[in-house]
Amino acid sequence: MLYLNNKDIEEIVDKIDLIEILEKGFQMYGEKNYQMPERMHLNRDDDTILYMPCITKDIIGTKIISLFPKNKEKNLPVISGIMLLNDIDTGLPKGILDGSSITAYRTGALGATGIKHTTGRNCKNIGLIGPGVQGFHQLLLASKVRNIENIYIYGRNKENLKDFINRLKKKLPNINIRPADTSEELVKNSEIIITATPSESPVMPNNKELLKGKHIIAIGSYKYKMREIPDALYELIDEVYVDTELAIEESGDIIQPLEKGLINESQIKTLSEIMSKEKDFAKKTTLFKCVGMALLDVVVAEAIFTTALKLNKGTDIPL
Amino acid sequence: MLYLNNKDIEEIVDKIDLIEILEKGFQMYGEKNYQMPERMHLNRDDDTILYMPCITKDIIGTKIISLFPKNKEKNLPVISGIMLLNDIDTGLPKGILDGSSITAYRTGALGATGIKHTTGRNCKNIGLIGPGVQGFHQLLLASKVRNIENIYIYGRNKENLKDFINRLKKKLPNINIRPADTSEELVKNSEIIITATPSESPVMPNNKELLKGKHIIAIGSYKYKMREIPDALYELIDEVYVDTELAIEESGDIIQPLEKGLINESQIKTLSEIMSKEKDFAKKTTLFKCVGMALLDVVVAEAIFTTALKLNKGTDIPL
């Protein structure tokens, strides 16, 4: 059995095209060529263990993720876990991958795939609200699908923000990266805005004029109570793009506007539906809301695993 | 993160009292001091991936087991998988244990705990129908709770049976171990009979006279269609002992007799209910039917993990 930790995965993802891999995943999603049971979870107080299994024609994988919010106070990762891959023919465990890395890269690539298919091709300015682990990977991958010149980042913890920008500059040395004083300033300067927070109230001003023509990639909300996107945005868009129909059941950024009548279900389209169609989003206001799904995790994990075997990376664990 | 393979676990279980650990597990079960969601599974053709998570006051664990029947033809294990343990305070993965070993030792200890609490104390002759991995561990652990003098084994594949007996003799050198020509001969010679087969029809003669006074430990049936125990036995017993109430939903050896009216639900008692009561089973006919549950896997895995840390066993995997 092969074990791939954080560092192994970091080395490998530089050598593969995660966005292309996710596009294949979305194609499978469109063809319904997989089995993906409803997520199972254990809960205690605010802590959650989340089980995300999926089987496709060629892959068996399960992500098991711990979400322990109080780890933040202990300087430990809030998200941790493993991704297990089994051999498709024999069921034998063949790989264990660091689950937080898989989550971070998959989510980063998911946002980037959204950017590729729902924003203007010439966007050069991008803003991030929520400088955390997920946000970091959003920007890394976004820079692979657009020629980004400027990155603006807004976060309330100024020390954390400074550290975040320093780390990001090392990874993206050719892009101007700077903090924004307010989320309003950030939205004003950016064509694409990524929100990656656990917020329960909108993280951008509820201002139609300000939001008009912007492309929003919303990552954060995965529960009913969580909201990142202000009501005004829904008045500016014809359609809401989602990664999976599960977003309709899971995210406050979809459920609450539906309840308020700001949008209706027929306006919600999955990325797999629109991906193949050539569209010009340059002049449009758009929203891509993603919540993630096991299918995307397993296609990413399998690609990383296969590449690790080829490149002789990782630690072999005797079963 | 600590990884414990088959060999590590084999070394460790010799140093701990698995039956005492399971008794503690049954106590927790009685006190309902745990969270154990319904088992989740992926199915394709005859192949199954089974997810068994459980959280107690002190333990978070998940067993992920592949059941691939066709592996037998490939000379690969039908049951494989992993057991993941997470830190109770931070959720971080702390251990991965070989899942088939955990299953085998847990099931062996489960049968033995059944023997300890539902058979006569002076039983000296034990029979096994179904010489497979589970059966092997049944006998290993049974020998810890009764002073076994003779073991009789019945299996249809004679070559496999011979090999099984040779391997068992090495582990239990002071016990007479011999094959039985028929299951009838086996039942006649044994006071305790363990059935550990995937059979869909009873593996013992449907003969009241023959079965009277025998103690049956039934391991095999975990689906509606699976039956090991003949109808006649149910006429001889006052109560059916089970490890968990889930047996009523899962095992053909419980569901089918209930449907036929051979027993009724009020006769079904869990081991945790009867364990603390002193009872003399010497003259009685008894049936202990177990299907296993995640709670027992996690208490066994945690005990093995804790002991491994103390004894400095296993392979450390950098997260």
C-alpha cells in the first residue's frame, strides 16, 4: 500500500493538470457514471467526521475528513483526514493519501474549473475574501486558467493576512499581491472574486452597482446557516452555476435565495451541463457556487496516486 | 500516524485480553454510550465495500472493509481493508490498522465471549464447521475461555481442511485436532459447535435428538438469505442470544425463524443483558448468533493501538 503525505502530493500536483482531471470528473457526473451514497457523518458538539465514498467504472475511493473548529485555537489544522483508494478489481487497499491536501487541491481546482467556464477569458484581477488554506489553493489554481496580474486579498486578521501574502508571493512571484482594506475595495478592483469563509452573513456589500459585471466563485458555505453572497447579486444573474445538485440541499447561498424567491430551481445549472458550450461571460455577472463531492475527490486522488507510482513517490507500507 | 499491519497485530493480541476488552465493549453497548450510524456500503455485482464508523466517549474509529468473493479464485483474501483511528480531541488521524486482522480477532473474541457467557463451563470438546480465516480465529480465542481437549473440524474442501489443521496445530499444540467426516459426526462429538460459513442452507442435520444440549456459536450469516442453523434447534431453546439487536435485521438465522414463528422477538436477548447474570448453561441447548458491530471493532482497535504505542510496535508514517 502506498502512502502519500502532504509533501508528496505537493510535488505531484505540479506535474499534472488538475483542471483537466476535474473536467473529466464533471463529464462522469453528467453521464451519471458512478455510485456516490449520501455523505455519512459522526457529530459531537461542533466536531464532525465526514465520510465521502465513491465508486466509478475504474476507481474506488473514500475520503474521511475531520472538521474540528476548535483546532484553530490549538494551532492545529481544522480539516484533517485521509483518502483511501482501493483496487477496483480486488477491493484491496492500494493507497492512503493525506485527506486535507486532497481537499485543498480538489477545492482549488474546482474553483479554477469554475473560473475557466463561468468568467471572462481576459480577466486579470482577482480578489480573495478569506485567506485560509482553501483560499490559498484557490489562488494557486486560478493562476493556471487566467493570466492574473493582480491579486487582492481581504481578511479580518491582519497578522494572518500578512503571513498569507508572504507565503503566496513565494508561490506566485510574478503576480502583484496586495491586501485590500475593505471587501468593497476588493470587489471594486477585481473582476473575479473568490469567497472562502465560514461566514453566516454576506462577506460583500449588498450593492447592485458594485457587484454588476463581477464573476463570483463561492466556496465557503456548505450548511444552511452559512451565507457569503449578498441578496443583490441574485438580481443581477440569469443562472446560478453549481458543481453538483447537492448544493441545492446543502448551501445557504443556494437554499436561502430559493426560499426568498430571489432565484428559482430552473435557473440552477450544473457545470457539467454548461461546460461543453462556448459562452462569453465577459460582460455578464456570474455566480459559481460549489460544495464539493466525493466523485471529484476520487478522480483527483486516483490521478495523484497513478502519477506517484510512475514517479516512484511516496512511502510503501507493507500490508 | 502509526500503521499496524497483520504481523504487528498478531504480536500485540498475544499480550492483551481481547475477551475482557469485548466485555467492556458490551458494557458500553448496554449503556448506549456511543454513536454508531447505520452501516453504509458501496455495492457492485457481488462486491461490497462496507463502512463501519463509531464514536465513543474516548474513541473515534472507522472500519472500511472490502468483501470481494471472487478474490478466492485469485488466491487473494476475500476480506480486506483498514481500520482508521482518529484522536478524540483533535480529530487528527492517529492510526491505521489492517482491517482484516481487526475483523478476524474481533470476531474470534466475539465468539469466545459468547462461549464464555452462554455455554457450560466444563465443555472440553469443540467443533468448527467452516475452516476459513474467521473459523481459525474462533478456535484460537475459544481456547482462552474453555479448557478444550478436542477440536473437530468439518469442511468440504479436504485439501484446504488439511492445511487448516496443520496451521492450527502449530498455534494450539496441546489440543487434539482432527477432521470430522460429516457434520453429524462433528455435532455428536462436540459440546460447543461454531459455524463460520457463508452458507444459504443449514450446515447441521435438522435433528432435534442430535442437537439437544449443544451450544451453538453462529458466526456466518449476516444477510437475509444466509442460514447456518437448522429449524430443529429453535424448538430446543428458550432464548436466542445475540451480540447486537441489529442481528434481528441482518441475519437469516434470526429473521427466517422469526418469520416462520419458530421464535418471537421477546425471546431474543443481547449478550450485554445476560453477561452479568450468573447462569448455568451446562444442561441447556443454547444459540449465540453474532453479526458484529463497529463499536466492538473500535474498542479492539483502540486497545491494540494503545498497546502498540507502549511496546513501540508498528511503522510510524509522517503525516
